[in-house]
Amino acid sequence: MRELQQNKLLTEQRLERAKKLITLTADEAQRWKKTVQTLKGDIENLFGDVFLASAAISYNGPFTGIYRAELVKAWIEGVKERNIPNSEEYSILSTLGDPLQLREWVINGLPSDVVSQESSIFVSKGFRWPLLIDPQLQANKWIRNIEKHNKLEILKFKNPKFIQIL
């Protein structure tokens, strides 16, 4: 009799856990449906977003945040005039930025403002040497920290072994 009651209790507990699992998986299915819809929209907007991102990487580097925003706004208008699909809320951070990478860069000394984060994407994704206007030496600190593991060596022109080291 006691064994039968234990089996009954165990079965009731299993049924309760099964109900919770079914509820959780139903919620997960809803989340996946929403993710699929978002990804479909992202795929449709991919061409326009990548076009805008490549234009920003090519041209926006040396400009201030306000002027960058004006340029991107003008480019978005041009893209819309030509019926090229792009995201309603376009941002180079959402197109090319990896949130985990950006968080790591902030930990390594990158300021958390939008202009600095955009600039970090320009530096990391661009093929040209970046121009860093850095009066507060924030970019200098950031680059030293992220390249520490690559054994970055800092050189000055007055070093007599400059050419040999370079």
C-alpha cells in the first residue's frame, strides 16, 4: 500500500513537471515564430542596410556624430527614392555591430557613446588605415588594450631602431 502511494505521488509530480514543460515549450514556440518573422524582415532589408553600412565605413570616419547622422539620413532618403528595401530604424551598430564585441571593447576602454562605437566599427571593418582624432587619448588606450594579446609595440619616430623594429 505504501509503495502504491509513493508511485502515485511520483506520477503526480511527473505530470506536474510535464505540464510546466509543455507550457514552457509553447512559450518558446511563440518566441521562435516572432524570431522567424524578424529574420524574414532582416533578410529583405539586408541589401539596403549593408549598402548604407559600407557607405558609412567609407565616408563617415572623420566626421562628427551630428554630421554623420545628417549624411546617413540623406543616404536613407536616396535609398528609399530608389525603392531599395532597408530597415526603418537603420543603424550601423545594429547592422555590423556585435553586442558582445562592443561590450568587450567598452570594458577595454572604449567610451560607450554612439559616435565612439560607430568609430570602433569603422576601425575594425574598414580596409584603410583609420584616422583617429583622439585628443583625450581614449582610442589610444582602447587600441592598446585590445591589441595587448597580439604584443602590440608602440614606436616613436625618435627611436633609433625605428626602421629595424618596423
